[in-house]
Amino acid sequence: MAFIGIISDHKEFEQIKHNLAKALNIDDWTIILIHDHSIANINHIKFDTIVATKALPRNNECRQYWQEICSQARYLILDGNIDFSDFLVGSLEAKIITYGFNPKSTVFASSITEENMLIDVQRSFPAANGKWVETGEREFSLLENKKPYDGLIVFIVSLLYQGL
């Protein structure tokens, strides 16, 4: 069972949730949308994983709630093209995994065709089962919506919780 919070807009959240449900067996998972209006109400919830597809507003209140949520999460999956440095201060126990088209990201799409992506894991990281996800390239089928960023998120969650 996984407890995942996704920071995104509502439409993107629904697409990611749908793609995770279609690609993985997540019947017993809980996936929650986190946005700037709800973050104050969920700051004491302990998420296994937080996925951030966008940054939260840069005000002190959001920053404080974000830090509380992140300090308790096991994994932070962050869009590598967004600067989260304002929000990631203090001591974090979470493993940070970045994704995107940037080769400096932990996981990046090195090649995309009509049907598949070639995804490169640049740095190894621990999976939920305690085993390590090793570096290297892997092929991954594009999802029905053909959005590479959604595919990267599903790929990373698959590696973390199902060993893909």
C-alpha cells in the first residue's frame, strides 16, 4: 500500500492518477491532490511519496506547510526543471528523485518515439522494498495520453513500489 500526495493542478492530477491506476495495481493505494488551498489542512499527514509537478506559491505559509509535509515523506519526486530550493531547507529524511529531460535529473527521458521512451536512471536510489534501483537505460511504453512527464512519474513510482 502506498500513500501518495501529488502537487499539481486538478486536471494533471486526474491524468496522473488515471495513468497510475492503469499501469499499476493500486487498488489499496491512496492518492491525494495537494494544492496551495489544501496544504494547510493536510500538513500533519504522513505521505510515503510526494510528487511535485509544479511549485507552490512562494509565501511563508506554504513554505512552512511544504517543509512539514516533506520532512515526513519517504520519497520526493520532483520535476527537475523547477527550482524547489526555497522549499527544501532543513533536514530531510526523504530521498529526492528528480525527473525530466535534463540529463542532471535522477531519471530522465533520453529518447522518445511515438510509442516508447528510453529512460535513463542516472543515480541509484532505494526502492520501497529495500532493494536499490540500479542505474541504466530502460524502455518504457508511452501512456495513452502520450505525455512524457506523466510517463516518467509512472515509471518512477513503478520502480519504487513494484520494482518494474
